Amino acid sequence: MKPRYDGVLFDLLTALLDSWTLWNAVAGGEEAGRRWRAAYLRNTYGTGVYRSYETLVTEAAVEVGLPSSLAAELANRYGELRPWPEVPAVLGALRPHVKLAVVTNCSQVLTLKAAACTGGDFAVIVSAERAGFYKPDPRPYRRALAELGLAPEKCLFVAGSSYDLFGTAAVGLPTFWHDPVGMALPQGAPPPLVRHRSLAPLVECVLGN
């Protein structure tokens, strides 16, 4: 059976990787980690033109009362990132049938380090640094689509953050929201095609029965 899509583009640091656990560990606890991560997400998705990812992470730490040195510790520990449990099986099921890509808000060096933690083999990897803009600006998504050689309607984007919904809607990318931590939907955000706490339903969504 022909897949419903020709390509699947993934957010990296939430959709494929459990980066929450690492942020919490570096911050010294879940409450501090979530405050830090929330500030970082809010600031990053409002930045637009690329500024150093590491600087944004540092600024978010200071904003919530954490030591600025934690940003460097987080970067040094990126190799500890682990995929969500279902990720290897999902990527393995999709890879023979569709092109896979990553579009992520990160520096290039940390993007490549994080992508390696998924065990995935991606045809295209676009970081915010490569694109010159942070999501949800349309340009990172469009760059990945151009490098894949695919139209947006032929692809599915797998979001890890609700903020991605603004960018994918602007580009015309149908969006599967993998929401393992139960994030709030921002006011005015376009609804996703589907929303799941697990990535496992993605296989049927792309390949059908």
C-alpha cells in the first residue's frame, strides 16, 4: 500500500528525544527544569532571526533564577539524551517507505549530537543555525522541504512543541503533535491533525493499515 505521505519531518528535542529528563537533571529537579525549559521555549519561539542557541539557554536560566553555568553543563551532557521508548521502532518502520528529516531549534553542533542519540538515519537535518531562523518562522520548515525535494502537502510534520503549530500551518504542513508531557495549547494556535501522548500511532498515520 502506498504511504499517505512521501516524507516525515520531525522536531528533534521533544518529539523524538526525552530532553525534559536531562534539563530537569541539570537544573536539580523537575520544578526548576520545567521553569527553565518553559522560559527557553517561550524566548526561542519568539526570537526569529538566529541568535546563539547556547546564549538563549543561558538567558532562560538566569530569567528563572538558575545559575548561568547550567547552560554549558546542559550542552556538555547532550550525549546523555535518550529517545522516547517507541522511537527506534517507529523510525525503523517508516524508514523503508518515506524520507525522514529533522527540523529543530538548536545550534548545528548540538543538533548533530542530539540527532545521533536517536539512532535514526535522516535524509535532511535542518537546525535553526543552518536555516538562519528559529521556528515557528516558516524558513526552517521550507528549507527542509526544499532539501527533500517535496511539497508540504506531501509531508507530515511531527511536532514536539505546541509552538510548532503556528509555523507548520503557515507552510501548509499537516502536523502530528507528539505531546508526551501534556503541554498547553497556546492561545490562537492552529489545531494539529492529530495529538498523541505516544509516537506509536504515527506509523499507522503515515503508512495506513
